[in-house]
Amino acid sequence: MKKILVPTDFSEHAVHALKVAAQLAKRYKGEIFLLHMLELPLQLVGSSGSPIGGTSQNLPEALYFMKLAKKRFTEIMREPFLDGIKVHETVEFHQAFEGIMEVSEKYQCDLIVMGSHGASGFKEMFIGSNTEKVVRNSNIPVLVIKNEHPHFNVNDFVFATDCDIENKHTLQQALKFANKIEAKMHLVYINTANNFRTSEEANKCLTDFIKGEEIRDYSFTVWNDVTVENGILNFAQHIGAGLIGISTHGRKGLAHFFNGSISEDLVNHAQRPVVTFKI
């Protein structure tokens, strides 16, 4: 957590995310890359992604948006919670999702912290959000914040798994994250009617999955529920978890539309913070 990327639109939820990122940066002596994407009307943006400066009527409007962003940066940098933190202010003329991915790679960030208000109904199915797209495609962990956390201290970290040995590297990422934030890891396997395993089979699956890993403080549980998403949310509620972790497949196109994504559903519906790890 040495380089934390925080995309912002200066909304309330984005500020919640920035406050959590600030706490992590202070705790682990990291720095923040605060990114605002200026999604200008197409007629104001050239093919290179930069404001068009060739015409006198386009340039003033592009400059207006830039000045407005700088003003908001100045205001937020005065917030006491950013005192003592190295913050890099970045404004990019780009489509938000693509810009976030490019900036995270450019500065070799190791964590993205994003705010989200969730989505529902047709908006969730057909439009989605930039947060969902980042969760689906990011190669680094994405921490999604819904609410304000004056003290982001996580004691219990739920990590949901299907015990697929091929995805064990995501367990290793989650363990590293749990160790970093000094949280107890609660591995959970969600049993559903459509993909049922006996308790003995599921426990053996979990035991095999963690074999060879050094886990200092953990538990593993088989939890029965109607759906995987409900099971994760209900188990997290049951133990009072401060954070939910899950792997994301990064499905695209028709595969994403028909199969959905549990990680994106959790980002939309969980009121607890969610951290995702790319398979």
C-alpha cells in the first residue's frame, strides 16, 4: 500500500474513499495519487485524448473544466485528514474507466480505493458503473468504500472462495492483504442447492485449498444459503466482519451479461467495504 490510486469525482462517496485511503497511507507510509477524469464532450477532445486547442471556441470551454477541477483539488487538499500525506493531483482528459487503468499502470500503484453508491435494476444491468468496470478488469486489488469510516480498522476479514486450486494465487493475495491490515482471515465456502457439497466434502475442499499456506489467525466455515451472494453477505453480517474479500473473473461481453459477476453484485449491494482480487 505504498502507492494508492484514488479516482474522484469530488462526490460524497469519493470523499469517503479518500478518507480511507488517507488512513492507509498514513499507517503504511504511502502516497496517494488523486485522479480526476475530465470526460469532456467529444467535440472538445482530440483523438489523442487531449483538449482540442485548434479553435478559439473550443479552448475556453475546455479550460473552464480544467480550472474547475483545479479549484476542487485546492479545496480538498485543505482537508485536515490529508495533512502529512504526499498527494499527487492528476487531471486527465479521458474516458473514466480507461483513464483509471492507464494511470494505475503508469505510476505502478498497488491498490485502488474507490467510492461507490451501488446500483440497482436496469442501471445495474445495462449501464453499470466505472467502479464495476475497474473491479472487473484491474490487475491490482480494488477496495470499494460505500460509507464513511472515521477509523478504518478491520478486525475480521471474510474471504469467500470456491476452493479452485487454479485460483490459489488470489488466496495468497488476500492473505497478504489480511496480514498487512492485521485482520483475522475468515475463509468461507458458500453451499447452495445448485452446487451442493456435504459438510465433509466442503471442509476437505477448504483444507486442501489452504494446504502449504502460512495462516496465523484464521477460521474456515461452510455456510449454506440460497445464493452465493446472499451467503457471503449473511455470513459477514453473522460475524460482524469489517471487510469482505472475493476474487473476480474479469468476465467481458456476453459471458459477463449472462453469467453475471458475484464480485460486482457485492460491490453494488454490500454495505461493508469490499476488496477484490483479479483471478
